[in-house]
Amino acid sequence: MNKDYLIAVVDDDENIRTLIQAYLHKENYRTIGLANAEDAWSLYRISPPSMWVMDIMLPGMDGYELCKRIRNEGEVPIIMISAKDNEVDKILGLELGSDDYLVKPFSPRELVARIKRQLERWIRLTGAEERAVVSEAAAPRIDTGELQLMLEERRAIWRGEEVDLTSKEFTMLKVLAEHPNRAFTRDELLSFVWGEDYFGSDRAVDHLIKRIRKKIEELPVESVWGHGYRMRTDRSEV
């Protein structure tokens, strides 16, 4: 089954790339090694891998920018590796959409274990979404007036125009739109969107909301200070 997944390893240190790939090959994963983010981004545009392991410090475009670009397009797992052990760097990586962060030097076995965990979580979440589509057959659409979510088709319509959303962006909107005016905590949204076993920073919620707001500028999703977010449907009454 592991051979079904292609893992891209992006690091300008050939020794580290070779080491990581060797350990992954032992687990029967397919891999591709890349020395810079530009080649990695070209690969993503042509034939995206199942998962990414990327260094932060790369020549040219850095790992942060590569992670941001990939995450704006899709939701495949991303693990960042770096010699930087600063908490700010870890938080920034998680905010930009990485699913995990490992500091160099690290145990290759630990990295492989984390890769397995992220792939398993991704597979479970994908399966859960597919089951959710089936269970929603009786109510295939959420309509809040200006926003319509076509659940079976995973499509979002804002003021008559379709909006291109990633899987997590759509799921976040679905959770908020299904419970109008309810204030969700960040931890609740993490659980609904990322799964209960997600152990990253809750700032991932803020970053995802920021991405959604950028795509739908007047979306009535409000920040609830010290708590989380809600979607208002009664703003005219305030």
C-alpha cells in the first residue's frame, strides 16, 4: 500500500535527502528528491506528490514560501525540517500550513514515524469526508443567503460566483455555516477540520480563516475575542 504514495523530499543537502529517501524506501514508499523550492513548485504544478518533507533554508525561494504556495492550492500533508529551533519559526511554519515541524539533527526513524502518522491521518480525514458526503444526501446544500455550499459537489457559491476553495477551507465554511451565530473555540474548529489527533498550534485556524477571507472579502465570519470565530447571519439587526 505504501507504494501508492509518492513523498517529495526537498533539501539542498544531498546527504540529508539521500538519507531520508533511503529510510522511506525501506518502508516501500516512492520518493523524489529535490534540491530547491523552484523545482519542487514546478513538480507540484505538473504532478503533485502525496506528501512533502521540506527544509526551510533553501536557495532561492525558501521553505516557508513553498509551504504557503502548496497550502493555498491543496491539503496534502507537509512536514517541515529545519536547523532552526526557535519557537517563532515553528509557529510560523504551522501558521503557513505545515502539519508538523522537526528540528535537525533528527532521528530518521522518528521522521518516518511522523510521516506515517500524517499520511494515516490524511487518509482517515479523506475517508471521513467521503462518508460525510453520503450522509448529507438528504440535505445536499447549505444556503445562508449570499453563500451557498453544494455539499455533494464540494462547491462554494458567493453572491452567484463560484469560489475555488481547498478541502479544509470548504470544511471550515461548512462547520460555521451549519451553525450560524454560534461562536466556536479554536480548539473546536481544529477538531472539526484537522481531526482530534492534530497536535499543531491553534493558530492554524487563524491562518485558514485568513485564507478564506482573502478569497471571500465580505464573508460575515467574525473573530470572537479570546475565543474563536462565528458566522453571523443577523448583522443587519446589530
